Amino acid sequence: MPFVEERDVVILGSGPAGLTAALYAARANLKPLVLKGIDAGGQLMLTTEVENYPGFPDAVLGPELMEKMEKQAARFEAELLHQEATRVDLSERPFGVWSGDEEWRARTLIIATGASAKMLGIESERRLLGHGVSTCATCDGFFFRGLELIVIGGGDSAVEEALFLTRFATKVTLVHRRDALRASKIMQDRAFAHEKIELVWDSVVEEILGDGQVSGARLRNVKTGEDRVIEAGGVFVAIGHTPNTKLFEGQLELSNGYISVQEPTSRTSVDGVFGAGDVVDFIYRQAITAAGMGCQAAIDAERFLEAHGH
């Protein structure tokens, strides 16, 4: 039988939660293994300036912040692999973790796999993704300089995307299916006050228009049933996120797809498995709260190992 390496701590994910967990576990001399995942660095990799992370008075670029976090964890001998967990077995300890054919055994497991952007689920969106349809204004906004754009959504992320895109667009139309935004008041006030942003209420996108490249969208008013076409050179989808928990279905207790934890700890329904970041948190979704949860998870894992004689 091939040798399977056993680790005190295996961490899945490398956003603020995963890397903070790695830093704390590494400093506790637990030599954590981090499977960074395909979207290494988490959602901050899709962000330009981060103004609300403590310690950076002049703001910091999202990818730069994640690079600093990774270097800090590596300095204390966290092992970081650019691989994704493809299967886990939580039925007995040590837990089984696989990335393709590679296998590890984990005495504790910290899950920080984050959440992914939701899509509208219409054929034209899929067809035009990367050809004028985007889920990330900060990644792609530059390419839409001088065009009229559409943002779909009504929460903080949608308003944030719309405001960011005003740097490049001649006009941004924010389309929301309800008659009031869900965004925080400060974000709403900024949107209402911005001369380049126009709001379209009670409307959903029926079809994104364009042959090979986005040319606009056909909207339907959910109250009147009326259709209208808005011309635009790009459509940005900002309607929320889905937690990345498919690997754990049937093995961990989930709530609306998010991992349930025994607050105020990071303990999940399986002893020795801990959850942190956006895979748990559907309320705050901030880098700072994710980092805090990563710290909790590492301390919880360390105490669990101590209690079990490791």
C-alpha cells in the first residue's frame, strides 16, 4: 500500500480565511498543508483597491494583500500547494483529502473554500461570457472604456461594481428586480448621487443581446410585463454568491448551502472539522471577518489536537 502522509492540519482554500488560518497554525508549529484551490487568493484577487482592511491607510490592491498574506504564512513554514481538493472523506479521523490521485490524511481539517459568483442562468449569458458579459468589474472594467454598461443586482456588490465602472463607462444602468436596493445606505446614497448611474427598477434580464459581442439587453418589467431594450457594450452580473460546499454535501451539516458552525466557535457538525470565511458567513462577507474566522479556526484546531494528545 502506498505511503499516505498524515498532517496535523489541512486547510482548503487560500483567501483571507485560509491564509490567516495557515499563518496561525504555522506559528503554532503545526506545519499546515494548504490546498490553495483553482481560484487561489479568493475573491480579493478580483478586487482593485481595498480601503477597509486595517493597517493600510492608503488602501492596498486586493491581489497585493493576498500575496502579502501568503508570504507571511509561508515564512512560518506553511506548505502551500496550487492544487484543489477533489474529494474528502469525513467519516473517520484522520480525514481523507484527495487532489486527483494525491492523498493526505488530516487530523484536523479547516474548510475555507469561499463562495462563487451566481449567474443568471440564461443561454445568452453563457454564450457571451467573456465577450461583454462579466462577473467582475474590477477585472474587466478597463476593457469597456467609453461604453454604456449594464450592472444587474441590488446589493452592495452590485452598487460597488456600478460605481467602479463609472471610471470607464459613459453611463451605467443598474437593473434591479425589486423597487428598492438591498445595498447599505452609504452605497445607495453614492449610487443615487452619481450622474453616470441610472436605475431601472422592477426589472429582470430576459436576454443579453449581441452576435459574438454584447450589444445590449432585453429587460422585462416584473410588474407590468412590458419589455424594453437597453443598448450597452457590456453586462456585469452581480447577483450574489454560492458557497463552495459541494465536496461536503452529505458529510457536514449545511444551511442553505453554507457550512453550519457552533458559534462562537468555528466547529462544524463533525469533530475536528472547522469552517471559516465566506463558506460559512453569508451576512458580513468581508475580508476582515474572513481573516478573523481563519484565526478562530486555527486556534480551535490547535486546541482540538491538544485535547486529543497531538
